[in-house]
Amino acid sequence: MLSPEIRDKYTVVIGLEVHAQLLTKSKMYAPDSTEYGALPNTHISPITLGHPGTLPKVNKRAVEFAVKMGLACGSEITRHNIFARKNYFYPDLPKGYQITQDKGPICIGGEVHIKAKDGLERSVKLTRIHMEEDAGKSMHLAGEVDTLVDFNRAGVPLIEIVSEPDIRSSEEAYAYLVEIKKLVRYLDICDGNMEEGSLRCDANVSVMLNGAKEFGKKVEVKNMNSFRNVQRAIEFEVERQITAIENGESIASETRTFDATTGTTASMRSKEDLNDYRYFPEPDLSPVVISDEWLEAIRAEMPSLPHALYTKFTKTFGLPEYDAQVLTDSKEIALYFEELCGLTDNYKAASNWMMGPVKSYLNELTLSIDEFPIRPKGIADLIALVDAGSVNFSVASQKVYPEILKNPSASPLKVAESLNLIQESDASSLQPIIDQVLAAHPDKVAAYKAGKTGLMGMFMGQVMKESKGKADPKVATQLLEKALS
């Protein structure tokens, strides 16, 4: 473990390459299905396998998904797109080359907003977002000498999101990946599931002495199947590189693999001899030209995005940053909450209901908000019931809300009335109960008057008990304070 003094001598430099598998029904250049989980080698065709005489055709929806990601990140959209062949041999690359974009990515520049470790917002700059196809999958079974290959994934559309070396800690890398996952889910272009391989990340990590003008030698880390493992791999690699430099060793420019069991990285291959991919324009595909009309049609499909909603929830609705962060984690929750806030102006109460009773119900039954039986109008009516003083939050959430879950079309007010839960706010009706409670506890009254004001909670508890929970706490407190003074 490095001492803080040594660690603080160095600046960490991280760039991330994220591959997002697009939610199209067919592949990038072929009509084969992209459905996950099918039997091996059942979603293939002569085009996917690169048979002689076959011709690829660009998936229009994949192009639109790539443009959406670019618009979400504020990238410049390339209007004239050409594709390239990236030539290399690998068992799960059936054609012997990958159709990708080389010199002209569909999206140039842009940024992703993250919350840094100090709680302040900053932006991670993007280099590019480009379209390409996935390779197949090689499987090495324990005890077997042969490699099995499944080509179902070959040709599945991907976008590769390449950041600038703009990230300065493993925590920032984690935050960046969380935001990328949010964006692709809000845009409905990728499910963001790292475990199924639909979101994959390679990390480029280097360290340099503070104030140095040149970056250190870059090491690429692969084989990380969760955000937490990306963070762990970066932390290990930073410590390994700093330790090596402190010991007078040089850092090799190489590709390393991460072992989640040990939390360590190990060398895979050297990057000193760069692969010659022999990029050249794909001769079988015409350029894809994005017209003004097409771009505007894509822009018109853009949903509300997490950063914009976060800003709206904190600035317009006045919510704490924590509430806004939780509510924007899921697109469906955020949009439900936004609709709810159009029906009530008690935004904090709306947030409390969403993060309390609503989320508890969803988590308990493992449901999504789309399966939640109560529409925003029902929650707004519950908030109005509490705001009007008809019931308190405890009664509303523990007694009225469960009944509304059973019968979502029922009026919360009528449910509260039918259960005899409407609070008693009439002072003339509450005064006899106040008098009765004080008369039953003369010693406590004397103690309160002697300075033990903490006994007010006990008196209130007795009042609520005698009124069967129907006493309006605000009115009851005022009457108690008056009687005790």
C-alpha cells in the first residue's frame, strides 16, 4: 500500500473506451437477429460469415442511435459518413476484418457531465463516437483443449465512445461510466447491462509526476465486467505503476487483463509493436449522408436527458442534490416524478413519496415504475390530503396508501373518510382530550413546568392514543402548549 505522501506526488491520467451494444432488432450490416441468449450459431447468415458474393447494408436505426448519443453529448455530427475495413485475424471474426469507422467518426468531440469526488460538477471531454460491428464469442471450457466459437454476436451494432485522457481518479471513472449507462438507457439505445456484455469498457491508465508536461506510458486494461471492477482495476494499476517508478523501473506500454478474483492485472501483450490494421475504405458500402431533414427528425425524437432533469429538479423544483440524483438514476422514475410535479407544487413531498413508500413497494415486489398501479394523479391526491391537514403523513402512507394500491382508482379522501381517519382539527373537540390527558398525569405536568420540556412528546403520544390517531398534531401541540403555560 502506497503512503499518501508518495501517492500525492503523482497525477493519474485515465481515458476510457466504452463499447455500447445498440438495441436494434437486426445486425449492423445484415438482417440477422440480435436477440441475446439464443442457441450458438443460430443468428447467422452468409453476410455475417462473409461468404463470397455477399453485400452488407447499413442498419439505418443504428445510425440514428449513434446520432442520438452524439446529440446527447453535444458532439459535432458528421454528415458524410464512410466506413472502413479494419483487417486482423481472430477466430471469432468470421470475415477476417471488421467494418468500422476510421478517419471520419459519426460524432466528433462532446462531453459527459459527472459529479467529481469533491461533489462539484465537471465535464469529461470526448474524442469521438464511432459505429462498428461486434465480433463473435470464443469459449474456452475447463479441461478442453479446443476453442468453441459462437458467431451469434458477430455483426451486432456497436458504438464506441472514446473519452479524452480527461479522468483523474478511479472514482471519476466510475462516475463517468454511471453517466454513460444513464445516457444510453434514457435514449433507449442500449440496455447498459455489463454482465451480458452490452456495455464493455477498456481503460487506458498512466501516471506522471505532478506538473509534468508529458503523460506517462499508457497501459490498456481489459476484461472488466462491472463498473466496480473497472474502478478496482484502475486502483491496482495506479499503485503498480507508481511503485514501479519509485523503484526506478520503467513502465511497459502493454495490454493487461484484470482478474476480478485477485483484484490484480497481468500482462497480455506488448503494445510496442502496434498492429497494422491496414484500414481502407469499405468498397461494398456507399457513404451514409445525414441530411438536415433526417438530423432534425432524430433531434425531435430526443427525450429529456438526466443532466437536464437533474438541473430542473434542483433549480426549478428546489430539491436537495441527493434527491435529484436518486430520482434521475432511472429514466422511468424521473419521468413519473416529473409528471407528478405537474400535479402538485409540494415538490419535496412528492420526492419523499417517491423515495419512500413508492420505491419501497417497487423494491419489495421487484417491479418497475411502469408496473406501479397508482398513476401520478393518485400520489398527488395523497399529497393534497396531507397538505390539507385531513390526515398526517404517517396515516396517509401506512393506512390510506395500501388501500389505494389495492384500488388505484379510489379517491384518497374517500378512503380516509371510509376508514374514519380524517384528523380532528376542531379545537373545541380536541380540548376535552387535552384536559383529560393532563389531568391523568399531574406529576408529569409539574415536571414539565419545572423545565422538563422534553415531556411534550409524551403528552402528544397520549393525545394521539386517546384520539385514536385522529388529532391534528399541529392543533394539538398548540393546545397543549397553551394549557401547560
